[in-house]
Amino acid sequence: MGRMIALAAALAGALLLAWTGARTPGPEPVGYTPAATAFQTDLAMVDIRRIARAPHPVGSPANASVRDYLTGRMTALGLSPVVQSGLATESRANGKDVWLIGGQVENIVGVLPGKDRAAPALALMAHYDSVPASPGAADDATGVAVILDVIRALKAGGTPERDVIVILTDGEEAGLLGARLFFAEHPLRKRVGLLINLESRGGGGRANMFQTGPGNGALIPVFGKTAVSPISNSLAVFLYENMPNDTDFTVSRDAGIRGLNFAFIGRQFDYHSATSTPTNLDQGSVRHMGEQTLAAAADLAFATSLPPAAPDAVYSQTFGDHILAYPAWGGWIALLIAAGLIALAVARGWRSDDFRPVDAARGAGAALFVLVAGALLLHLARRATGIDFGFLEQRPLLARWALWETTLAVLGLGLLLLVPNLLARERMRLWLAGAGLCGGLLCLAFAGWDPVGLALGVATAAIGYAAFGKPAALPGAWLGVLLTGLVAGVALQVFLPAVAFLVSWPLVLGGLGAAASLMGTRMDLSRTAGLVLLAALGGGWLAVFFHGVAQGLDLPDLLALFLWLGAFLVWPLAWPGGWPRLSLAPAVALLALGIVLVGVVRFTDPWSARHPRATVVLHVQDAVTGKAWRVTTTRTLPAWSRAVLTADGGAVTRRDMPPLGRGPVWVAPAKALPAGSAPVTTSTANGVVTITLPPARVILLDVRASTPLATLVLDGEPVTLTTKPGQWTHLRLAGVPGGSQIVLTPGGPGTTDIRYAVIDARWPAGARPLPPRPLDVMPFDLSDSSVVTGSVSIPH
């Protein structure tokens, strides 16, 4: 019973530390009067409410209104803003096709002069455009507003040592277009010595500093010195650098500029959503981002020199305002400390009758079982929800994020507490092997062909059968668990030193507990209290990572890593004591509760007025055939969308409709509208093809030439492309209020095929109006637009 109380205390302490380590600060108290040099959330909210008054995508009148407002605000701050207008493009090859993204953008650039105008400048960057259907209160009105108030506070502190350049980019949502234009053409780009970028992928949570660019060894100590309740670590930097996600910081990093990239990712349901309003925005997140940004910006702006490039640091937040950082080679010291503590524990505890070397192999197998079976259990839970994977598809989980994250944590903790109890029992191998195979088969039952679930089931069965034979005793089993961490830590230190701390730091705590308790052979009150403290500290620290990874990646399987790391610390407390059956009760209760919660997620309606269902409906008419359709591009077909599609009496089917979609979409015949002239016109002369495009919100254009394209010129700007005969080039142009022109020069005689979709920001006046949306339904992305499509083949 005493060990169960100790376990409960450790878990309660870990939960408390995790809560304090992940929660956002509240807004300033009523009546609070901050210093002029402090960040002021109330002032930032004034700007956010104005910027996020309505959706304002690139090229829209609403975006022009925001531009004018921000120009006025920057003028009032003494930044002498200048609007940089121009065409920005990005091209890339993706599999068998080539992609080109472009648009006309208008960046706003201003400078807060410093004492030394020739010194490398500090740049503050955020984007002011939003996606079409979202006001963008978080993404990225918050970033813009924070920068404006940071400038106010910096001015109140005196004249900085160096210039502070403010870059408010346009067209980020269309493909980082504004940042590409600035770092390709603006004369101030060569003066930027360090850059702070502000972003968002949600509507709440703490501001994470998740990207620095290479050579951060001198920058991280500066950040650590000024950090305010930070969430930042070299694991996040490593993961983001190896993911396909991009922000404007990607462009500056590719230009060789280091810096700090901040974002908050809580309340992800609001990301790119109509619900991203100032009312729904967590003002505590605004405050945290502002305080973090101001602290770092003030230190860098008033410093006599900027941190030079240095080998990347290994670092992580701990608790409070503390960042622990060291050079990559310092990871070996952490591992040596862990190995020394484990060796000390073995040397002091091996004389115990319970210390059997063979149990170390069983303990290592049990640790691997926690890792693999944990991945299987959480993967199965995700499949059992019946919710598909994908940006739009996972929104039912995001609508009830607290419930879903709790479900994952309860299931994972239940498994972690179960495994030590089973390892101390006999005749468990067949049960666990069968459970693993059943788990894999259930993945197939819930999801169809699921090779990941099946592989995890087979691996769980194999490890369970191999590791759970005769009963093991605590000392040897705990040693085996710790040795898996030591082996993994060494491997990571050799190949991925930036992430080795995630294993080595809990391993040091586990080794300390093992040395103090003689590998669990001495469990008196004082030693047990020490184990409780270590488990609470390590568990609370790991829980913050669990929370971040769960939010950032819809891959619950990965969360099993933190169960395995937690085993280093809770293993001796979870080990069965004098009442083995009673020791099983917490684990069984947690697993049962987790299963119930999965059922709640699966069988209850997630949609509400606060979290409405996303719908995308379009009216599409072919300019060549005159046929019309009502279309939705979502994978599922909600009742409201079905009513829209069938409003003209047509039957709903699935069909391909390039270039509007890269796969089948839901369509139903619609009443054709009076046909006008084709919106896209083409002409040829001397083997050159000219394509004239009309004003539009977005234009999608697919081009395929029978010979390689020698040149492509977009609005007078040559674009570098490498194409092959018969290869499709997909162009997406956003923000073209004045139209556009493309001039193609094929490599020789042949045929050029063109297909297009011109998207206008309104439902056509002649079509049957859209029915009112219920409160639990909202438009998303390009919804409620009219689209004119067509295709043409041009000989040349």
C-alpha cells in the first residue's frame, strides 16, 4: 500500500509540474499598469482586432485595407515604412510534375534607427495576410501586433545600438511569397544580421521557440538568458528542420541568416479557420509571445554585438525560466554520469538475493515491450476513433482536443503501470502474445489494410512472448530498463547528438534513484521519498514533451517514446508490493477508462457553434462546354454540403476535376449560367504561346508541352523551370487583382495543352443561393466561390 501511495504522489507531482510547465500565463490583471518598456497585451489586442476584422488573403481589398492601417501604425511609431510591391514566385519539382507558385505581394518594411547605422541589424518579421476564410487573429495578426508593441517598448527604452528592421510580409499563406520577394530584392536584406520571426499554428498555448537556423551555439545562451517561461529545445529544432513545414523563417534561413522562430500551437482547431477571431484568441498566448519576443529583441538590439555563428548547442527548457544548454560533446558527460550511477547502483545492490542477472534481460525486454506495445495501443486508439488522417479529417479530434489528449495520456499511463506488474508474474507470455496479435488485427478491422498496426501487433506479440517468461525481481528488471536507455543514449549521441538529451537526462535521474535505493533493494521511507521526487521531476518534464508532440503531430504512436523514458523513473514505484492484485488495480482502471474515452470520442458529435464543421462548396462552370456543377473538395460529405450539391436536382457522384483537385471530388450537375467569353485567352506567334489571365482570387493553371519549355515569363519576370516533354507544370497564382500574363517558349514545334480554373471570391449571382449554414457549420478555405474552368490545345 505504501508503494501505491508513493506512486500516486509521484504522478500527482508530475502532473502539477507538467501543468505549470505548459500552461499559458493569464492576461494582465485588471488595473495593472505596466512600465512603458514592458509588453502591453491590451495595446496589442487593439491591433489584432483591427487586422483580424475579416479574412484578408493576398490581393484582396480587405488585405489592402490592412496594409494601409499597418502603414499608418508604423508611421506613427517612427519607422518610415515603405511598401515593397512585386511579383514573387517559387518553383519546385514534385515527383513526376513541376509546381510553380506565384503572386503579386506588398510587403511593408520600416526601420527603427539605432546608434550604429552600419552595424548588422536585428530584423523582426511576421506576415499580415490571412487565408481566404479565416480572419487570422492568431495567424498572423498576433505576430504583427506583437512586433508593433515590441517596437513601442524598445523606443521607450532608448536608442538601440543597431537598427531594428520591421518586415511585415504579404502572401505568406500563398507560399512564403512576401519573404521570397524581400530576401531576393530588397536592399535592406543585406543588412540583416539576426532575425526574429513570429508565427502561429493555433489559437493558444505557450509561444514555442522551435527554429534557429544552423550555428546556434552562441545564440542559445543569449536566448536562455532572456527567456520567459520558455518552451524550446534542440529536439524541436531538429524535428522542424527535417519536416516539410515552412514559415517565412525558412526563406531567411536559406539566405544564411540565423535567428529565433516563435509560434504557439495550442487550440489548433482555430488554425486557418473562421473561428480564428480576436474573441477566441487566448490573450495569455499573446502576452507570452510578446514577453518572449521583447526580452530577446531588447537584449539583441541593445547589445554591442550580435552572437556569432558557433556549433549548434544541445539544450532544453527545464522548469521556470531556465534553459540548460551545452555543446554537443557535453552529451557524453551526461551519459558517463548516468553510466556511473547505474554502475554504482549495481555495485551496492548486487549482493541482494533478489538481484539476478538474468532478470536484466527480462527487464530490457519489458522496456522494449512498453515502447512497442505503447505504440500499438495508441495507434489502435487512433484507428478506433473512426477519424481519418489529414488536415481537415482530424478536425473532430481538434474540436475536443483536451478529451483526446487525456485519452492518450490515460491509455499510455495505464500500460506503463501494467507492464512492471506483469513482469513480476508468471505465465504471462501467451496472454501478451495473443494481446499483441489481437491488437494488430483490430487495427485492420478499424482501418482496413494497416501495415503499421499489423507490424506493431506482430512485434508486440514477439517481444511479449520472449520477455515475459518466469517472474522477474525488481533489481535486475530495473537494471535492464536502464540499460536500454544507456544503449539508446549512446547511439543517439553518436548519430543525433541534438536529441540525445531526451534520453540521457531522464536516464541520469533514473540512475540517481537506482544508486540511492541500491537498485530498488532498499526501499525505506527516505529512499522512497527520493524516488517520488525524481519521478515527479522527470515525469513532469517528459509530460511537457508528450503534450507538445501530441499537439504538433497526429502520430500517437510516437508518444510511446515518452512511456519508455518514463519507465526509467516510475519502474520501482509501479512494481507490485505485498498485495499483487491490488497493485494491478490502478493500471486496469486507467486502461478501462481510456477505452471508455475512446468510445466517447467515436460515438459523440464533436461539432458546436464554437467548433463548427468545415465545409467547402464551389460553383464550377466549364467555359468550353457550358456545363456546370456544384462541387465540394472535402473527403466527407456533410448533410449541409449534400443539400448544396443537390439543390439543382442533380445526383452526387465522385469524379476527377483537374486542375481544381488532384483527386476525386464530390460533384452534382448544376443549372448552367449564361456563358460569357472564356476568361483565359491564348495566342501564338513565332512559336511563342501567350496566356492572358483575368483578375481573380486564385488561378490554377496546368500546362503540358510536347517539347521541353525553353522559357516561361510571368508578368515580365523570367521563371527558371526544368521540364520534360509531356510533363505537367502546375501553376497556382494568388492575389492577381489586375490579371496576369504568361509567355511560354516551347523548345520546338508541337502542341501545348492548357487547363485552367479561375476562382472568384463570391458565389455567382445567377445561381441558386446557398442555404443558411447552421451554427455548427462554417466555410473553409476557398468555399462559397465561383470557378470557371476550361482547357485548350495550342499547336505551335
